[in-house]
Amino acid sequence: MSLAHVAIVGRPNVGKSTLFNRLAGENISIVDDQPGITRDRVYTEIEWLNNYFMLIDTGGLDFIKQDEIVSNIKRQAEIAIHEADVILFIVDGKSGVTSLDQEIALMLRKTKKPVILVCNKVDNIEMVSSIYEFYNLGLGEPIAISAAHGLGIGDLLDEIIKDIPRELDSSIDQDCIKIAVVGKPNAGKSSLINHILGEERLIVTDMPGTTRDAIDTRFETDDRKYIFIDTAGIRRKSRVLEDLERYSVVRSFRSIRRADVVLLVIDAVEGPTEQDAKIIGYAHEQGKAIIIIINKWDLIEKDDKTVYNYKERVYNTLSFVYYAPVLFISAKTGKRTGRILENVDFVFKQNSLRVSTGVLNEIISEAVALAEPPSDKGKKLKIFYSTQVSIRPPTFALFVNSKDLMHFSYMRYIENQIRNSFGFEGTPIRILIREKKKDR
């Protein structure tokens, strides 16, 4: 059974994302006074008194203004309403009933779904009497809250739990691989996720910077469960001109921290850039499993050496993630996108791989025998023993006679020997150098 879905809808700037963040207990959706900030559906799981449900934030509905982004926002909200089991209709208690509120109420009444009328921005007891005009919307008794100040939130949650259909599951399955999809604006991240999901979960346009929030999207196959985290395109700091894009950059790096596997999507026509190196460098530092996706490969003229030369170009620019597999795909045509999830499973296993201490020490001993350790002023580096201390990423401790004698080049040599023996494809490796205490 699936988790119940609760959608937050309403006209622009009534406090939907503020309520979403309040219920989530953290700042997930971007909040700003500028209307139209939330564009895609944003999901998070909520727990209240041992009951669980999936909360969906949506963009503000506007039936008057007409442009591509507004149309997409409306379509995303309509999809959220369609998949919702309970709908939270948010209105502004300060401004009163508007004609747009009446249009949205008419649309929601036609759904025949449970609708909870939530009157937001009721910041004090004196304002409660002003909410009764909202009865005219024909959706029953409004619940007065202040999302900004946390007033009335408990009563609202009680009402949500009461309205959730009893046949729906209230448990949460944590056995998912979390995948962050990152890259520069307009590289095709949302198109890629949409193709894998087989639905238009994320807004896709040719306008860079369309996705502003990080969005969690669940996806299941017969063998595995996944959560895709689509992120706002990351640009160089000099091009982050508006506060909202700066918020999105911060959110994107947070998504990398939350992820198990990071997909770096690169526009094949533009090629890997210095900014791509900074993005994936952060994922490398965080110890995440990494796959490099070259999208729009259908636009590249090819010969028998194109793939080889392009890989060489990728690894030259992103030299420190030489261990990451490179996939050439077209999100538009779907070519080779079927290989992405099998590679996700593979690099996740590599990132979680643990090797026995005995076998590890045999490999290190052979490596030392093949290449003499560095020395200084007659004192030679000695590696007494080694052990794996953690996974995600695989981390090894080497106990030596002197940390100062361990040169970077020799540590890289040891890392390469470990990789040659055990694989660890698609994952960084960390090696910690520890001095063995002298016997007293």
C-alpha cells in the first residue's frame, strides 16, 4: 500500500511554502515574498502522532496571467491534486476572499476529494472572527493558522490525519537509494528524471534555471526503491545575480550531502567545464558514489574515436574523479538511459563495499614489496598494518612508523593498488595515516 499524499494548493503568495516548511520542521521549499517561487511539486514525508503521510508543495495557481512558466506551474499543481488523497486549500486571512480563491474552490469541489480549508496569516486571536467570510467558498469550516508563527498547526495536523483514507499505509520505507541529479542549468537534469519515471513529474523548459527547489521523487523497480533528488542548476558565483538562485545553489549542495549516489549531468555540446569540476568536487569531498552523465549525445557528430576522445576530455577536466564511470545518453530520445539505474546500483554497492582485514594487509604487503616506500635521511616508511574503518565512502586506516614519511604520491600508489584488487569503481576512497604508538 502507498503512503497517503496531502497536497498544498492555493493562489500565489498565501504562505503555502511557509506552511510546508513548518510541517516538515525544516526549510525545504524556498520562501520569498515574490509570487511564483515554487514551480515544481516538492515532496517530504511527515510524521504526526505515529501517523505518516507524504506532503506536496505546489506553485501558486493563477488563471489570469498566461506564460509558459505559469502554465507549467498550473499543470504541476493539477497533477498534485490528481494524486492527492487530501487537499489543503490555503487562503490568506489578512486579504480576505478573492475571485481567484473562488475559482480554485470551484475546481477543488469538482474533485470530490477531502478538502481542508486553511486560513493562513491569522497571527492573533483578534483576527479569528475575520475568517468566517471564507465559509462562502463552500468548503466547510476554515481552520485558522499562522504558518509563520506556528499557531494552530497541531489542530491542522489532527484534521489531516482524520481525513486520510484508512486503507492507506502509514509506514515509511527507508530502504531507498537516494540519487542527487546535479549539473549546470539546462543540462537536461529534469528531462532525464522525467524519462526514467515515465511521467512529467518535473517541469521541463528550454529556459535555464527552471528548477529552483530540490525535489524528492520516489521511484520503484521490481528489485529496488529509489528517491531522485532533482536540483536547481548550479552556476558560477559571478552569475548568481538574484537571491533566489543563490538559495538554489545552497539547496543543491545540501542535496548532494543527502544523497547516496550523485549523477553529474553534462551538456555534451558544451562539454565538461570548470564549474562541473567544482560541483563534482564537492560530491567527491562528501564521499558520495558518482556517475558522470553526458547528455544530448545525439547532437554530437561521431566517428570511431569520438567516445574515447570525449572520455579523455572529461577525465582531464575532472581529473580527481577518474574512478567514476561515464555514460553517454540522450534524455530526449531515451537512448542508453536504461543503463543509468544498473550503474546506480553498482556504484552504490562499491561505495558500501567492505573488505576483510586479512586480505587487505596481503594487498598492502604486496604493494610495498613491488614499490619501495619513501625514506628521508636514512629513515624509511614502514606500514605495520591496515584495516577498513568505515564505508560510504570506503575508508582505510594505515598504521605507520612516521606520518611525515608518507608522501602523497605513495599514498596514491597504495590507493591504486587497493582499487586494482577490489574495484571501488564509482566511489572515492579515503586513506587515514596513523602513527603506531611506540611501546614504553
